Amino acid sequence: MLARRIIPCLDCDLGVPDGRVVKGIEFRQIRYAGVPWELATRYYEDGADEIVFLDITASHERRATMFDVIKKTSEHVFVPLTVGGGISSLEDARKAFSAGADKVTVNTAALSRPDLIREIAESYGSQAVVVAIDAKRRYQDLEGRITINTESGRCWFECSYYGGRRFTGVDALAWARRVEDLGAGEILLTSMDRDGTYDGFDIELTDAVSRIVRIPVIASGGCASPEHMYEVFRKTDASAALAASIFHFNQWSIRDCKRYLQERGINVRLTD
Amino acid sequence: MIAIVDYGMGNLFSIYNALLKAGGDPEIKRDPEFRNAAGIIIPGVGSFGRCMESLRRFQEPLEERIAEGTPVLGICIGMQVMLDESEESPGARGFGWISGRVVRLPEGVTVPQMGWNSLELKRDLELLDGISSGDMFYFVHSYHCIPYDQRVVAATTHYGVEVAAVVAKDNIYGTQFHPEKSGPKGLRMLENFVRMVRC
């Protein structure tokens, strides 16, 4: 039986040499958690099952390149590496793979041009393509949408792109099904309602997407504790839980999260 | 020196870096010439058929070294091509060093298998020194090996069916999982390989 995975996500600002990991904006102040390859190495040693790098560089100037960040990381980290943020062509994907990435995630570019999913899958295999879906609950305009019943009423989910700044009108549940057909190997599913709230994963969303596709779903958005991971694994078929800030400042170690899960009967990979 | 066979189908940084970390002295070899190699790695990239097309020119020098006792380790597709044939590429001939065939994972499980699964050890093997049943390794594959002589299967994993995870026949070894992506346990296995190569 496959283990449920715990995946730390590193939002990387490449505007400085070596890059830096952005912890998120709190009280209008951006906080930095460290240098990407160093943090990735720490998480690897702590038992991360996979590492995700997302390029969120705001400035036009990229002092570090993702290529260098991946290359340096792959000297120290011996679990799969996933890279996303700004992958908009087969050529971008090729560069990431040739630096040592095992998978790429695509969101905006795939929504704009769905065939990109097929192209990457045909060249590198389905396992190398992760489609990121950023979904937000909508309680209006239900006509023609795939809807679910939630505690707060019937809703559908709308895909956003450009880092959550723009909405597409695309039905996230229909899109999930489509990306599977196009050859996506996994879905990285982020709840825009929960992202940054620390209220836990959107269980209803995660459950709905996990039921609608056969490919693995990575739950993301809102995780603040091992209890949240336990909840998403107990109540849904999510194959992985992704979290960022809870690891960055040592609130919880990955090891502690996994022990917590194992004690409650969740199949996880424990390291010595 | 441990030669990594580069048949031009993808990046080999991961296995190169992992062998370095495991104390080995890897060298990426584009030419089919393994005279200085104390051990050889056949990495796994692409489909069975395309892989064999690119690997064919390495066959003779590889078989010479195998006959001389050099340890050879195939990873993922690199293990599958050691068998006779695969459902993935009908008509394509594998190396046939281990007799058997490669078939698709069964209906009813998500294909590819992608993620961490646990091993069940079937027999003692130096390559698996320090590794126990229950230890997890990273798998990514849609097809799996069925050797006709089940005694070559040194470890299995369960995914819809019993899957051969490690095969060993004399100095020929194969792993269906990726040791270079399997964390400390994967590195331990590569350390064992490095040690076996030095003996």
C-alpha cells in the first residue's frame, strides 16, 4: 500500500543571489525563512517525502535562477523534486528537468493552453506533470456547473490563476477531470478559501476532487498542524498533504507530524 | 569507477549525485566502453522499446563485463530491459539476461504506481544489507517484471499484485524503485553497491 506523503512547499523569491524562501505576508511584512537549497536539505533530513519549489519572484530581476537552485538542491536531497511557478512551455519544463527536477507543476499556462499538459506528458511521462488547481468556492451561478453539497450550502469551485489574482470562470471539478484525460499525473489542489487561514484543509473540496479523478491528489491550503493532516487523510483519499509555513519556523517538524499520523493509523514513511 | 550508462534519454544528475553521496566514484559514459568500470549502473528513462533501441549498442560490452563478474545494477526501466520482452513495446527484444517478461500493472489500481511503498524481503542479499521488510522506497512505473524463475526475486512490494521490487542473478541486479530518490534507505542500498564493487 502506498504511503500518504507529507510535502513541504518552498515559495522562492529568486530576486537575490541563491534565492530566498518567502514565508508569506503577515502584518504587511514579508518574512523570509532561508535559502532554498538549505531549507530543502533540512526538510529532506527531517523526512520530507518530496520537495516542492514554487517560483514566486515578484521583481523582474531574477538574480538566482531556478536552474541553479534545483541543481544545488539535487546534490543534497534524495527524494523527488517538483518545480513550478512560471512553467509556460515545453522548453521551460525541459530546463527544469535537465537541472534535476523530477516533476513540474503547471497552472496558468495549462489553463491558457491545455495541450501543454499533453506535450509534457508525452515527452517526459505523466508522472512528471503535476497540474496545480487553485479553487475557490462559489455559491452563485450554479447552472451547468459540477456542484457539491457543503455545510454552507450548494457550491461549485472556480479555478483561479496568476497566483490567485485572477479568476477564469473555469469549473475546477470539470477541469480536474479534463487534466487527467490530457495526461496529468497528479493534481496539486489548493483551496483559495483556506490558503493562509491556518483553518485546515478544505475537506469538501479535497474529497470532491479525489472522487472525480483516479490520479493522486495533493491537498494544499490552510494546514497549520498535524491534526489538519490527519483530518484530510482520514476523511478523503488525498495521497499527500502539502504545507509551507508550519515547517518554516520550526512550529512542527515533519518527523513529529509523521509520528502523530502513524500513531493514529495513517500509513506514512518514517525515517530513522 | 562506477559507470552510469548514458543512452541519451534524460538527466542523470540524480543517480550521479546519489552515488557520490554513497561514497562512489561515478562517471557518466556515453561511449560503450566499460574497461575501467568496477561496477555499472543502467538508469531507467523512457519506454521499454525506445530504451532498448538506444541501449542496443551497449549490449556487447555490457555482456563482456557481466561475464567477467562486474556487478551491474539496472534501475526501473533499466531493470525491465534485463528481461526478454515487455507488453509496453510488443516486438522489442530486451537483453534477456534474466528470463521473463514485463507486464502492465493490473486493472483496479492507479497506473502509474507513484509514491512510497514498502518492501518485503524474500532472501538475503548483500545489496539489501541494512534494509528490512517494511522499509519504504520510491516507485514510479506502469509495468512490472515477471521473472520465470521466481528465485531471482529478492524483494517484492504489493500494488494490486505482488510486484518484483529487487531482482538478483549472479552479478546482475535490478530495482523497480528509484534508490536515488528513496531517501536514506535508497542511499544505503547504493552504499552497499559501492562496497560490493570495491570487493
